[in-house]
Amino acid sequence: MGTDAAFLAPVIPAVTFALILLTGRRVPAIAPCLSIAAIIASFAVWIYVFVAFLDDGAGTRSVEWFTVGGFEFTWGTTVDEISIVMLGIVSFVAIGIQIYSLEYLRGDPRLWWYFAVQSLFAAAMMTLVLADNLLLLYLGWELVGLGSYLLIGFWWERRSAAEAAKKAFVTTRIGDVALLIGFVLLFRETGTFDISTIITLAHGGVVDDTQLTWALLFIFGGAAGKSAQIPLHVWLPDAMEGPTPVSALIHAATMVVAGVYLVVRLFPIYRMVPEALDLIAVIGLLTALVAGVIALTMTDLKRILAYSTISHLGFMMLAVGAGAPGVAMFHLLAHAFAKASLFLGAGSISHGSGQTDIREMGGLWRKMPFTAVTFWIGALSLAGLPLLSGFFSKDEILLAVHTGRLNGGFLIVTFVAVAFSVLYTGRMLYRVFLGPLLPTNEAAHEPGSRMWAPIGIFALLAAGLGGAAFEWSHDYKGFVSWVTNSEEGFHLSTSITGASVVIVVIGLYLTWLVYVQRRVSSVGTRRRFGPLATIAERKFFFDEVYQWVINEIVLKIAALTAFIDRAWVNDIGIDGPGKTTRWGGSVLKYLQTGMVYNYALGMVIGAVVLGVVWWTI
């Protein structure tokens, strides 16, 4: 069965990581070969597991890991629709990105280390999505965080990259602590970390309702950290300091989708707590809206894409909160390939033109037509242009919000968030590719085949995966139905789909007027919005607020704690008895001099004192 072989998918790149550590420094050229061969082998394992799954169905394979206090902890894998989708995305996207990296990072002196960490990163994510229990999942979760820290800070000589790596690690650590608390609460209530057993016991009424609610809220805190939901989203834009292929891997297939995957995996118990789903929906919608507004003001191409990722992760969380985890997975799939093509396309643009600021670009379609076409496909797919894959997944989200458990206000705000996604997409596409070719871009050129081939493949998938939404046979009623193992098929609402298409058309037309026709002044538009534009450009002051909290509260509390530790605990509590004993000894030593005249003097003084006391009495 596929469950017997699934564990090989993460094991192969994990072993490769160890091999590269042992040989990479001495034989650097072997590292890319080992890493790419390993991820191709993992993809081959996925193919075998997928074919076996179609024949045998879902299954779990576990072996004993260790036993403590009568509790047995296992190490196992789960093969079902959700893990199959995630394993395929991770392994396939990682192949393209690693091949792309051969050209993009050619000549880097630490290329061997890059491919070593790439293998670790892929292994950690595959462990996470295959884990049949929360303990093993948490191990993969933490290793994903470590891999992101090492890859974001790959160019650690640049202070900005080092600071971005630390920011990502610390910010997600806040969520990871919440996640651990949630897992421990579930273990305390059920006595197990096994996911299927926890779900069964929860549905059986074994878990206290209050404890379950708190556990799920804490777990969502961890998911919000990894998937960059407000207010723990601030690390993701700064993560652009890493190499562009790293950004593509993080945004498309690994770290940022881990949180969405976790909530979908535990959705059978999340739907038992409507309050938790309400919170997920609110945070998701707020994230989609705020990130879309900020993206409209960014000028760095990769940061626009970063805020686009945050926004679309918000849409995924919104779908889960609306009670449609299958829709969230469908958008995750469409987003993965679209965002992979976009980030790799952004790397192609910076590699070929030397520019990262969209204000310094323009007319690049003349010099980079292939990159332009693939970039437009990925961007318009996520904007929701009809017939591209993102159109179908976004339409399903809107329908889920409309027909789900949320009120009408959610749908209105969701349409507003969709509108902003169209506006920042149009602004980005027109500023980068259309208009006159600037003199600074005269030398721009297309990348080599090792870079454009993965971009092209991902763009084709971003364009054509929408077909997976439809029913193709009696056994396959569409992706949403298949991934949730339900009878619910693909739906279209004339009113919602029509409104969505109108928003896309109007949004692209408005940005055309501003950035191509120049009939509307972007400077004048910004001036009219005044303080609101400033707030958006300053990213709603999240970074400033956090920095103020750190400087004025955290550091001062830390200084006070350090003073108490040094002055009271250390100087008084620990050193105090020793110092008192030493002082007492230094005083008492004068009573034992070993000289007769000192003792005689003492006796005389004592007699005089006694005489005076007797006389006064």
C-alpha cells in the first residue's frame, strides 16, 4: 500500500541533507545533484503513493516511537486526499525551484549549503503534511521554521537579511508557543497525540467543551503565525531578503501554507466550535483586506507579491471559517502554482534587468516576452480572470461565504478585498511590462532555460488547473468534493460570478487608465486620499507599534528583570549568605589572635564593663 512507502518521501531529502553536510564543503558540485535527485525521488514516491491511494483508499501506518509513563507515542504517516494534495505540491514545486536555483545562484560560494537547507526544508514540510499525530507534526513544524530561518538569512552578510531571518523566527515563535499549548491541552483531555483518535474522542464527547475551545484557539494562533495572518504577518514581507527561489518555495508550497493545512486537517473538530470558526473567518477576511490595501502602495516587486500572498492566505482562512475546507484547499492549489510562477518570474526580471523597484521598470515585455506572458498568467489567475484556475477557486470562496454560516456583511467586505487584489495586480502588471521602455532596461534579457522552463510549467498549471473543479466522472465530482470526500460538487452562482467578473474588468480598466493611458494621475489620487494613503504606505504602522512595544515595554521589563536577578536574586539571595559569613569571619578573627596580652586586655575590658554595669544597677 501507499502508506507503507509514503514515509520515504521526507526521508530521502532528510538523508540527502546529512550527506551534503558531510561532503558539500569538500565537493561543492555534488550538492545540487544530490538535492535535485532526492526531490525527484520524493516526487516519484508521491506518484506511487497516489496511484496506490486510488486503488486502496486512505490509510495510516504507525510504528512505536517511545513510551513514557504508560503513554505510547508513535511515528506514522497518513495518506488521504489532503496529504496527497500537499505532498504533490511540495515535491513538484520544489523540483522546479531547485532547477531554477542552478542558474539563479550560479557562482555563489555557499551553493552547497543552499541546497542542503533546501533538502531539509522540503523534508520538514513533507513530514508535517504526512504526520498522523500532533507530536510528529510539531517536529516537522519546528524544522520548517528552522529551514526558513536559514534560507531567509542565507546572505547573512547583509544586515537586512540577518534581521529578516531573526524577525521571521521570533514572530513565528510566538505562534509556535500557542500551538504547543493547544496540542498539550488536547493531549491532556484525550491522552493521545494521534489525530484520528483525538477527532473520534472529541466527537464522542470525551473532551470538555471549554478545553476544546481553548485548544483550538491556541492552535489557530500557531497557524496564524506560520500562515502570516494579522497581527503575526509582519515577518513575511521582510522574508524577501532571502534569494528569490527561497521566496517562491516559502510562498508557494511550504511554510506559509502549513497553517492553512493544519486548520483544514483539524477541521472535523473545528466545526464543533463555531466561535473558533468565527474568529478564523474574521482574521482571514481582515488579513485579505489589509494586505491587499498595503500591496497597492508597495513599490518593490517582491514585496507586492509578498502582500499578495498574505492576502490570499487570508482568503483561504476565510473559506475555512465559512465552513468550506475543500474550497480553501482548492485555492491553496491554484495559488501554489500561480505564486511559484510569479516569484520565479520576479527573479527572472531582477536577474535580467537588475531592477526590483517597479518605478524603475516599464516596457519589459519588449525585452522579456516569455517572462511577461507567464507573469501575466500567474497574476491574472490570482486576480480572478475568467477561465484561469484562480477564477474558479476565488469564485468558490465567494460562494462559500455567501451560502455558508457567515452573515451578509462578510460577502460585501470579501468583494472589497477582491477588488483590491485586482487593483494591485493591474498596477503591478502595467508598471512592469507596459508603457515605454526605460533606458535603464535596455540591457534586459530573458534568463536561461533552467530558469524559464520551471516558470513556464508553473504558469501552465496556473492557467489550466481550473478544470479540476468540474465533475469528470461518477467517481470524481470535482476537486472540492474529492478532497473533502463528500458529495458536494462545483457550483456557480450567476449573481456572484457576474459581480466578480465585473470587479475584475473594472479594476483592470481603472488601473489601465492610471498607469497606461495616464488619464488619471496616480500622484493626484494619492494626494486625495491623504492620511489614508500614508497609513497604507506605512503598512498600518504594525512594525512601528511592535518596535514601540519592544523598546518601551519588553526591553524595560527585561531590564527590570535583569536588575532583580542581579541585585536581589544573585547579590542578596545567592551571594548574600557567603558575603555575610565572610564578613562575620573577618570580625571574629580578631578574637582568636593567639597572643596572651590580647586575651589579658580582653579580660580587663570585660571586667571593667561588668563593673560598670553592676555599679549602675
